Amino acid sequence: MNFYDFKAKGINGQEVKMEDYKGKAVVVVNTASDCDFASQLKGLEQLYAECKDKGLVILGFPCNQFGKKEDRSNEETKEVYEALGITFPVFEAVDVNGKTAHPLFKYLKSQDPEYFAGEIKWNFTKYFLDKEGKLVKKYAPTVLPEKMKAEIEKYL
């Protein structure tokens, strides 16, 4: 298995294949619009706006597993993200841990060789993959998107 073998439902309910992102550097992030880290949504949007033409895509996966900070229907979530001006792809809410974890997140966690491997600890854990779909780095929830930019640009 590799990143491109997975698919997920977009926030509009349409199936999206990760292979659609072949040739792009990708940030996969579990988001929550009511989380204390929700200001990172704007930072992620800014990073996307600055780097999308260079080959970066950010994939936002709302998640309600941490403190119920994304406790809405998909339609309500879509409206919130649109109101925030988010233009990067957003998917239907998923679980990232446990038996019900989305297969993509199970895969990403299995690819992380560093100390922070295993269960995702909180919202806004960010996985950065290169243009071949290989995990480059996992960023902790406390790492702001602007602090990721220099490293990401090396892969664009």
C-alpha cells in the first residue's frame, strides 16, 4: 500500500482518490474548527495560497475525537470552513485513532518512524508527504503552518 491507494469522501460527499494528488507535495491534517488551535486553519490556508501553484495541496480532515471540537454535520462543517475562507480540499469528518480510524490515517501513522509515532495526540497533527507520496515529516499540533513553510518549499 501507498498513499495513492487510498480514497476518502470530500465534504460534498463525493469520493476523492488520493492518486488525484500524484506529483504534488501534500499536507494531511486532522482539523477541528472549535479547537484552541483552530487559528491554524487560516495559517494552513495562507500556506496553501502561497504554495499551491508550486505543487502543494493541503487536505483537511475534520475530526471530532479530541474534546468534541468538530461536533457538526458535514453540511454545517462545510459552511463553517467556507465562512473561514478555506479553499484547500476538506473532507467528511473522520476518526484518526482507534478501530474506527480512517484507513488513510492508519497508514500515515504506520509510516511515521519518529518518537511521535502511534496514536494521534490532538487536532492539527500534520503529515507532510513529498511529490512521490512518501512521508517526509509529522508535525505536532503546536507547530504553526508558517513554521513548516521553509521545509515544505524544499520539496516543491
